[in-house]
Amino acid sequence: MTTLLVLGGCRSGKSRYAQERCEAFSGGTLAYIATAQAFDVEMEERIARHQRERGSRWLTIDAPMDLAGALSETAGRADAILVDCLTLWLSNLMLAQADIAAARTSLADAVAACPVPVILVANEVGLGIVPDNALARRFRDEAGRLNQHMATLCREVILLAAGLPLTLKA
């Protein structure tokens, strides 16, 4: 089955690119698994705007923590699935002091078992300076491990820079 990891920095165009690729898979129902949580009004408005922009053919599933479960449950309801984003999911896990390695393995198993195309979006956070505190360094390291694990699993990996897709793995 088709699996795609779309990486990039903030405002690189990765979510737009991933949505376009997902829409190209099928004219039917598509699923958007959202990992973001709205902790303030600005984020609530951002989430609502994105849902309106996607339109009615998209199912929206909120999965801030149990991403593997959401993937498994959604597979029979949509022709393709977009997960946006792994980096926020990792933040949620870290804040909950969850077992990151176990969650990463469960996610990989769910992606591998999914019978429909899956597109994963994640931030590439390892291109900047070394963070000045232990939590930020741990986050950067865990994000790098997660991205590497998913890149190994996915058949295709694209890096977005300035809105331009760069193929890392075809």
C-alpha cells in the first residue's frame, strides 16, 4: 500500500502538499487525522478554518494521543488517510509522559497494516541550532528518531522547502 512521509519546516507547504497528494488518490471519502489540540482561541479558529477549507469529503478524526488506534479505526471508513502531524503527536505524548518508543512502534505497526494509502506529515526540527535546555533537546532527538523510523517504513519520503517538494525516497 502507498505510504508517504512529508517532512518540512514551519510554513514550508508540507500540509498543503500532503492534502493535494491525498486528494489525488481518490474522488471518494478521505480522512484527516488531527493530532492538534486547541488550548486557546487562536488554535480553535485555526482548526475550524482548516476544516472548512478541506470541505465535506473529508472526515476529521481527532487523535491527540492514540494515533495507532485512530488509524486502525479509520481505515475502513476512508479511501485514503492523512495524518497531520506527527510532531504535535510527539509533543502530546511527551507532555503526558507516555512511552514514546512503544507509541512509535504501535504507530509503525498501524501504518504497515493499513489497507488504504496513508500520508504522514511531520516537522523536520533537526536543522537548527542545538537547543539550550534538556527538554527541547529531548524533543528534537525524539522527533528525529520518529522521522527516521517512519521514513524507513514509508515507500516515499518528500521534504518540502519553500513550497518545493524534494524527493528523498521514491
